Amino acid sequence: MQHSALINVMIAAARKAARTLKRDFGEVENLQVSLKGPGNFVTAADRKAEETLKTELIKARPGYGFLGEESGTTAGTDPSNTWIVDPLDGTTNFLHGIPQFAISIGLERSGTVVAGVIYNPITDELFVAERGKGAFLNDRRLRVAARKQLGDSVIACGLPHLGRGDLELGLRELSAIQSKVAGLRRFGAAALDLAFVAAGRLDGYWERNLQPWDMAAGILLVREAGGFVTDLDGNSDGMFTKRHIVAGNETIQRELQTLLKAAA
């Protein structure tokens, strides 16, 4: 299908960064058996991918700002446009040789995400969305799942872990949801969780302690696929500030948000 010039820029940058990530991922298995482990190697792969993305995106749109997980904020001459980039969403998966990770690129314009690309180099699944133009997976139009009952739904979540998050709150949230759904999943890559909601593979998703680069592209994908995304308090524009998110179709998203707010 024909993409806009903007989306083509984002796709080209993602594919270029993906080449080195895919090669580096092939080395992780060898490093797993060493005493040193792949940690330093993966950190270098993450930074290298972001450098590639930053170079390509700023070359294509020189005035745009840049917000990346590794390099932080770089101001542009055009303050209304900012790239929001995660070069390797799912770093722990990558570190352990689990092929569930992605490059995520969002473009925020005057406070609204207007374009998003999420790409898994291992599966070659390319999710794209542009505001008002729909969401697509490898050129196939996406719609969120139509299920209306939590009891029929598979829900993804993030879980607090060592040194990050409120374990007791996480357990309360799990308890509130677990007995009401057909299944819970924890995949470890927020961008792909949101992309899977957009694709109808997951009926809903929630997570705390996220950053804008984890969510930006995925938020747009879900909304362009007909879904709803808010923070856990029900605000549709508070995710970047509050750093938590709940997504699904209109019914499932609302029911999840209600249950999670009560658990908090």
C-alpha cells in the first residue's frame, strides 16, 4: 500500500536500525553461556540502534526534536514536532534471547501523537498508524477485538519486579483481574502489547511505570484500530504524565479501568 512520506521516513529508519539489532540478537545466544553474560553487549546494541534512528529521523526532518530512551531530549528548531523513540522495547527479552521486542517510533505534534511505527525485526511484523488514516500490520487493516465480556477476554499486563514498581499494588491488581478473565499474559514489551491490542490478538492491556517512548506509537495504533486508551484514572491524555495505561475496545477498556481503580 501507499504510505505517506512521513510514514515512509519512519519505516526506513526502523528497518535500518533493525538490521543491526537482528544481527546482534543472533549473538545473544552465544553470550548466554559465558560467565560475563550478554548485559554489556545488549546495552551497546540498544545505544547503537538509537543512534541509527536519531541520525535517520533528524536527517529526514532536520527541525524536529527528539526524545529517546538512551539519549534523552534533543530540542529541535520546530518545537511543535518531536520524535519519541524506543530503540529496543523489550530489552530484558532481548537479553535472554526471547524474540519479543520491537523498535517503536512515534511523532508527537503539538501535544498529540500523529504517526507511529512499531517493528519486530525477528517476526518482520510492521505495525503502522497515522492519525485519521487507520492502523495496519504489514498493509492489512487492523481492528480491535469485538469481545464484550471480560470472561471471554485475554488481557496483557506489566508486573512489578525487583527494584521497580509497587509489588503489593501489583498483586492487588492481579487479584482484581485474574478471576474475571479467560487469561492473563505478561509479554515484556509494552509497545508490542499495545500493537497486539490494535490487532485484536489481545482484548486489553494495562501497565504502570512506563515512559512516553514505551507508549507513544502504541497509543495511536490502538485508537486508529477503533480502541480506547486512557491512564488508570480514565483520562485520555494523561498517560505520559502519570506513566500508566489501560487499553482495549470501549467495553473492555472501561471495565478494566474500573476494576483497576478500585484495586488501587
